[in-house]
Amino acid sequence: MAVNKLLDVNQSLFLIIDIQEAFRPHIPDLETIIQRTQIMVQAAKILGLLIVVTEQYPKGLGRTVEPLQQSLGESRYYEKTAFSVMNELGCQDAIRRAGRKQIIIAGIEAHVCVLQTALQLLQEDFQVFIAADAVGSRRKVDNDLALERLRQAGAVTTTVEAAIMEMTVSSRHPSFKEISKTIK
């Protein structure tokens, strides 16, 4: 069976990893990461994508940042202590139950939780798309090397806008006008 190289709205899931309050003072461009993630959340809701949100040890690191919580609304949050989402049964089950083979990832930190999750998803034959403008690490070198390592492992690096446009396919998509307002 041929692997679809393009994102397919019917095969995609949006995974948000650990964009939490404790990271605010430490992640350069966190406000941009939050903003890009919010845009993807809006588009995901319009397109009917399942959204899975994780929080690394929220008792110590705080909850998901408030602006993102507002965008997410009534989404379910999965607590975790493992770095890889796939090493937590609740998270793992949510992803597997969705029956989607394409996982779009935003989150922090790129070289720890995002990297380990993406590598495990790739090992399990998921297609992984990293929204590079919606991931980050404390240090630029960690972020850059994580993205390079993920590309070498078979993940696709993209941007939020590119992913959204790929899933809408055409300006004739019934939700294109609404979607295009989210990315402006």
C-alpha cells in the first residue's frame, strides 16, 4: 500500500505536547509557538480533526498556557511523566483509538518530549509531521538538532500554515474562507 505523502484531513490528528506555564520564561519565541498552535487548533476544529493535548507533570510545571486553554475549550488533557507521549497508556490509547495514521505535532521541548514521541510514533508506522513554527526548546541548538534528527528519521517538517493548506487541498474546500481567516 502506498504511503500518502500529503496530509489528509481524514487521516490526521493534532498532538499538542506540553505547552505549559513553567516553560514561559525559558523558551525563546514561546509566544509565537503559542500563537501558531492556536491557529492550528482553530483550523483543526473547523476541519474536524481530533486534538490530543498533553501536560508533563502539571503539579510541578503548571497547566497548559492560558491562551491555548481558551482556544482548546473543552478539550481533554492527558497528564504524563514519561517524556514520550507513547509511554503513557492514556495518551497512547487516545492516539491509537483515533485510528488516524498522520500525526501533526506542536509542542515543547523539541529535543525531549517532541523528539521521543515522534521517534516512537515513526517506529509504530505513523506518519509524523512536525509543525516547525510551533515547536521549541530552551536552546536553539537543541531545537535545530531535534528537527534535523527527526527529518533524518523520516518525519516531515512543515509549518502550521502549510499543514492547514495541505489539508484543505483547494480554495474550493467548503471551509476555505473560514480557514483562511485563521491564518491571516
